[in-house]
Amino acid sequence: MSVAHEVNFDGLIGPSHNYGGLSDGNLASAANAGDIANPREAALQGLEKMRMLIAHGLVQGVLPPLPRPNFDLLVSAGFGGTDAQIIEAASKTAPGLLKAAYSASSMWTANAATVSPSADTRDGRLHLTTANLSTMLHRAQEHPDTTASLISIFSNDEKFAVHGALPMHPDFSDEGAANHVRLCSSHGEEGVELFVYGREAGESTIGFPSRQSKLASESVARGHGLKSNRCVFIRQSRAAIDAGAFHNDVVSVGALDTLFFHELAFEDRNGALDAIRRASSGLFDFKPVMVPLAEVPIEDAIRAYLFNSQLLKMPEEDRLVLVAPTETENTVSTRAYCERLVESNGPIGKVIYADVRQSMRNGGGPACLRLRVVMTDDEIDACHQGVLMDEETIDELQEVVRRTYRDRLAPADLADPLFANECREAREALLGVLDLEGLC
Ligand code: SUG
């Protein structure tokens, strides 16, 4: 067994963070559509969360924001001329498309890719498959730039394999690590990978969209060279999707040997738990922690984002720590549940609340904001060092954010051609700090 760490790559929240109301089935996105956003505060909140986790002894990385507005998308839609002319015309005739082209949704890096550590793969390399995010237009534009970022960061072919997105067809709908959980006894040892999907390829569903197909999950597992006896494919419940759980990480989170989930998360709960027990046999003693419906109604779980938390092994703690959003603390049933959780002698021993309210108002909690990449010491040394954070780099990034980001962003501001220049300059300054100028 080699020593390995779970490195959390958080999305650096971009300067065009706004409330576009773009995600059908995401209740927070719909509820806050059109409100004034605070991009500067959003980015500072995200960076403070990273600072807090570094202080707890964890290895922290970042993924840079993608170029916005995405002029390629606007040009594909028939707009032409100078940048200013494109924005002016799009704002008048296709304002919804302009909002999509400006979306800062790449901040939710749990949707950037699915990741399998080298301990699980046949070729002994760490595999990443960029998510195609094909269900929502504003997210479907992310994958080419996300793949470019991942290639820049994980460029050593002997240690890393970066796979491009699956085909852009509903049969292959893939939302990345938001629908993927890895369980193990310790990070560096072989684990069990859980793939949660909402529908079969070709199946039509009614209600809110199911953003992950089983074919997509199976394709990623095959591409990563995972052992079939260590993979479990689990169907997410229709009840959870229709209650607003557009990704599985809104109703469950796992770490090491523990899976923390809501009673309504899975279509066939007992079948899923049995399958996980079978897959983990000989590796670890699986510990399920189910939150009963009677204690936390599904509506509260989704509003408070109890499960969209980071479940972490912190060096100074014996038991796992749940980093939950402040909305969990401010909701009566979830706060009370968390108090009972830490008092019990189960595998989760502490809850820390983090303020990521700007992201939460678009449906993104602490877990959405990070992509977990389990890496050995050698792999950490082999990746691009500029994206690994320390307090000093966080300070530098915050200085850029304070200097270049707007305090307030209203939907109408997207029509201002000068804003496009501001976004480009802000991103270039961030890429300078991360030593990733090649992505400019
Ligand atoms: O894809 N929200 C994101 C939230 C993603 C949360 N990620 C995870 N659960 N892992 C989404 O629905 C809203 C953007 C807007 O409406 O402006 C948005 O895209």
C-alpha cells in the first residue's frame, strides 16, 4: 500500500457568478433566478473554505474558472462581428443564451470529472473522465475547457490518464463525481466505486430531469479499467430527483468506509447496501449511516443541503468530520440531527459549518465545490504545482479577486460589453497566480 491523500480541487469561483435560473430541477437555481449576485463575495467565501481545510492539515487544490463569456457558443448560434457587437446582439435577441455563455457553473467541480485513483485501476494510473454535462445547455459547454485544464494539471502520461467527455447524447448523460462515491479502508488502498444513475439509456422519464444515465456510469468504469467486482451501480430514487436532488450528492456522501445517506436516496436501498457489502468483502467493514425520513424530511435535507457536505478524515480527529453549509445549521431538523449524530458513537464525530451562501443560492454546497482526487505522494509531486494551495497563495488569489471582481452583478449587467473585458482580465490575473498562463 502506498501513502495517499484525498486532494480536494475546489472550483475557483469566476467573476461572472450570477443567478441565471438555468437549471431545471435545481430548486435553489429557480428560486433565486434574476437576483443580484455578489461575485466578489462568492469567490472570497470559496477561498475561505479552502483556507479552513488547509488549516486542518488537508491537501487543497483549485481548478481555474473557464473563459466567460464563451464566445464560441455565441458564434455557433450565428452571432458575429466584434466581441462588443456579439454581446450587444445576443443581449437583444437571445438573452437566455447570453446568460448561458456567461455562466460561472464550472465552479462546481464535483461535476468536472469522475476520478478513479491508481489503487483501483488495472494500469495503475490515476484516471479522470471529464463529464459531458449534456443535460443543461449552460453546463454542456464546459467540457472542452475542463479537459484542457485537467490536461494542464495532470500532464504526466505515466501517472495520469485524462479521458475526454463521453458522446453528447442523452444515452450518455454524465455529471461526473457528483454521482460517484469511493469507499475504502484508507485512501491508498484498493476501494469500491459506487456509480449512481437516474435512468437507463433510452428510458424516458417524467418529472425533473435525470442527469446521469447508467450507460454513462458503466462507460466511465470501463474506461478507467476498474474491476467489475469492485463497482456497484445504484439507481437514484425518482422520489429524490422529484424532490430536487438533481445529483446524488444532494442526498448522500461517502468517505473511507462510511456512506451517509437519506432514507429516500436510492430506489432499492436494501439491494444497494447488500451490493456494497459484497463488493467491499475482503477490503473493509462497510458502515452505512442512514438518516431516517421521520427525522429529516427530504425537503429539509435538500433545502439545508445536509448531504452536500464534505466528509473528511482530518489528521487531528479520530472520527470523520462533516463540513456542512451554514444552511444545515439554520434548519431546525438538520441541526438537531447533526447534534445527535456527533453525540452517538458512530463514524462521524464532528460537524463544522462553512459559509458558501453565494454558491448555495445556485444549488451548490461544499461538496459541489470540490473534486476529490486521491493521490499518492509521487502523483502529487508529478501534477502541476501551481494549483496546490497554501495560505500565501490563497492570500494572492483573494487580492486578485478584491481588485478585479465586481461586488454586485445584475442580469442586465451581462449586456455591458465592458464586462466581458473585465472577466477576461480577472481570469488572466488568476491564471498568472496559478502559473497556468497557457490556458489564457
Ligand atoms: O448544475 N447550478 C448547478 C449546481 C451544481 C451542483 N453540483 C453538485 N450537486 N455536485 C447545476 O444545477 C445554476 C446556474 C444558474 O442558474 O445560474 C447551476 O448551474
